[in-house]
Amino acid sequence: MQCTGADDATAYTLTARRNNSLTTAGRCLVFGFIFVVSFGISLAFAAFGAWLILPFAGLEMLVLFVAFHYIDRRSGDYERLTLSGDKLLLECRTGGELKRFEFNRYWAQVVCDATGSRLALRSHGREVELGCHLTEEERAKLARQLKAKIRQF
């Protein structure tokens, strides 16, 4: 999880995104390596008569492909919070879907429990959770910063 903040005279922007240790090309290379090794071993066993290992190796590769595809699809997810003037804009990208929520700065409330396990913005009966890419400590810190920034502007 990578959290960056930018400050200037007119706006405050914070972007949180997940930590992706592998790029798409890296994931393809890792999958290809595991595929070659797994099928190489299973073909060796099949040559000695244990041919039933081949369907299980194929199933294993299918599950691994689905897992890597899910990770690749979610690798671009982020949450961007922008405080500019009297507007508070929250932009959430999850699995290719982009959602935008706009709040009035004067009416927005930051809701965070004591442990930091839940962080949300609330205004006019509408509540939106944020910080899914952050740890509990980072959520609690963000809640304190956000409350101060909302009061400051």
C-alpha cells in the first residue's frame, strides 16, 4: 500500500493504492516459469506410468491462471481524495469501475473507530467507506489528518 499526499495553497490530494510487487509482464513470466516446471514434472511422472497426474497439473495451472488474472485486474485500483475549496471529492477505482463521490466540505464528517479498522466520510445521510488499501494504523493517521485538513481549509 502506497500512500502519497500533495499539498499546495488551494488543494490537498491524497492517493492510496495497493502495493504491486510484480508488473503484468512479471506476473506472466512467473506464471510461465511455474507452468513449464509443473508440466515438466507431471510429464516425467506420466512417462513412468502415473498419467493421472496430468489432469491435476492442468487444474492447478487453471487455478493459478485465474488467481493471476484477478490480481492483474485489481492492480490498478486506487482511492484518490481531493480537498479543494468547499468540495471534498473521493474517487475510487475498483476492478476497472470508477466511482466518484462529492461532498460539501462544511458538512462532511470523518468517521473512524478507535482501532482504525473502519474509515468513512459521511454527509447528508450518505456514508462512503475509504482506506481499503491502508492498514489500520494508516487509516487512523489519515482520519486525524483529514479532520485537521477539513477544519483548516
